[in-house]
Amino acid sequence: MKILLVYKRALEKAVGQIAKSFEEFKVEHKVCQSPTLEDFESSDFVVVFGGDGDVLRTFHQMGSKSLPVLGVGGEDGGSFLTEVGVSNFHEALRRVVKGNYHVEEASRLGVRVDSKDLPPALNEVAIFPSRSAAMMEYMLQVDGETIWRDYGDGVIVATPTGSTAYAMSAGGPIVHSHAPVYVVVPVNSLDVTRRPLIVSNTSHIHVSE
């Protein structure tokens, strides 16, 4: 097994403590701040030392590659996407090396903008005008069917993971992590009857002018 350790600069001094665990278990590993696609291609497992934002950034850098990711928080309490803290990382790594762990699968959104494919999104895709403090008119289609034409600040398409983040702050529902759905949340629509829409995660969602 080869593990890729990704960390944020602010936690650089604490990386050595984690690296010692790798050495003790004789685990082949690479440590870096800005991993490349080649780094992910040559790895079997990813450890992210940082916060939720660092975990999300790592998934973004991973592109379409799918690898098990363990989030390690700088604080022992952990957070939404960090399962363990520094103090119990040693025991967590022991379980990983022995294969005694469970991978919780999470859906990601495939994204295409103007015929260009972008890295899949673990949380959400937010579409807003390029100019600040401006409203936009857009049409929402799901699997080729026009759902609505709206005028508002923007629109968010979120995964179950992202339903507790930006989408929730815009009025969207909390979605169970294993539900096979996405949620479409209009942001400050001029239509007061406009509500969030739940669609299958196999749907093709198209937002256009």
C-alpha cells in the first residue's frame, strides 16, 4: 500500500508526528502540499491533514480519480469531513494497514461548462453572475425536460454531502448522506413560490441562459 499525505502549510510543524507513524508501520508514503494527478495515480490511499476545506480541495485536485480518503483534523475533536485527530491517528493508521476499515461512498457531481469538463464536485456547484450584486435569468432542465425559468441571484446544485453547507444556508433541505439524489436550490428567486428541487443522482441537470 502506498499512502499520499496531503497537508496545509499552517500544520507543517505537526506533519512530522504523523510521518513517524508511517515509518513505524513501514508504510510507503509521499508527503506534499500540492499533489498532482500523477501523485494520485500512483497512490492507493490518501490522508488529508487539515480541515474540511482541505479535504474538499484534495477531492477537487483528485479529478475523476476515486481513492479512499481519511481526513485528519488538527484538533482531536475532528469535523464533518475529518474522522480522526492527531492524537488517535496512530491507531487509525494501524487499522488502515490491517485493512480493518470501512469506506463510506459519497457521490460527486460531474461538471461541464461551455463544453469543458471540470473536476467533479463533492459538495456543490454554484452558478452566479460574473458581476457582483447582479441578478441572472436562467432556465433549468432535468433530463431534457424544462423545469422552470427563473430570475434571481443564482442557483446551487448540491450533493447529499453538500446539502449541509452552502445549499442549506440558501434554504435547501438536509439530505441523508446515502440518498441517491441531488438537490437544486434557487438563490433569492423573485418568484416567492420557488422551492428547492430534489432529483435523482442519475439525472442530467442543465442550466442555461
